[in-house]
Amino acid sequence: MLKRLFGSGSGRVAGERMYAAVVSQARQPAFYARLGVADEIDARFELYTLHMLLLVMRLRDDGEAGREAGQALFDVYVAALDDTLRELGVGDTTVPKKMRKLGEQLYGRMATYEPLLKAGDEAGLSSALARNVYDRPEASEAGLLSVYALKARASLENQKMSDLSAGRVIWPNVVEGVAA
């Protein structure tokens, strides 16, 4: 009981390692230069959220240990959002309101993307990504991002939990198959 109350620290470390892998991938220049994602805070939030969801979905496949690892990743992600708001100069009294709004967006994206990813629904995912990542329902680049996300989901399925929780996440090439 005390371990659960105070935490062992290993979950937090695993969450931080996985979060670093998410951030590193979401910052790949190809998303911005080749897939046309705007290099702005809102679009970066969308890419971080997509990658975090992909990894959490995979972690949940490993039962209780995976769910705990996914929760650790999620907790680090939320803490990073809070830190980012503060670094951007959002005042202490405003942070909770902004966090609530970000939380609603985060859960909304998860509720939208997860069934589409599970079903392998490229067209539906493309439509959702066009609205959320590109903020343009007709964004043709969203189809390429949809293909990438589905490849990432498939790639993660074949990776060991021990590697993932150590932050050794292998993501697919962002621009594989994308014309120059």
C-alpha cells in the first residue's frame, strides 16, 4: 500500500523515457517540411497527442503492467503540458482553466482517433487529422499522416514492453513512400 501511495519512482522514470521518445518523434522535421504540419504550438500539441495515444494504446495491450506504464506516460505528458503553459507565461490562476481545456481536447482526440486506429480506418483517420492537426478539413497531407499513424500502430505492436518502457521506441520513417 505504501508503494502505491508514495510510488516507487520507476514508473515515473519509465514515463519520462517514453515521453522523451514521443517528443523526439513528434519533432521530426519531416512532419513539418514534408507533411505540411504547421510548426506552431497547436499543431505540435496535436502531433505529441497522436504519438502519445499510439504508444498508450500499445502499452495497454500488455495487461496491468502495460496499463500502469501507459498511465505513467500519460501523467508525464500532462505534467509537461502544465510546465509548457507556465513557461509560456500563463499565470498561476489561469493554468487550471487552460489545463482543463487542453484535457478536454486531449480526451476528445483520444476518443476520436482510437477507434479509427483500431479499425485501420485510413479515410476516417485522415478526416479527423485534417480537422485537428491541419485545421483544414480538405488538407490532402492528412492522408499521408494517416498512413504514417497506421504504420506506427502496426510497428508498435511488434515491440517488446521492456523496450518501450525503457524509451527504446522504434517509430516508422515519417516520409517513407512520400513523394519529394
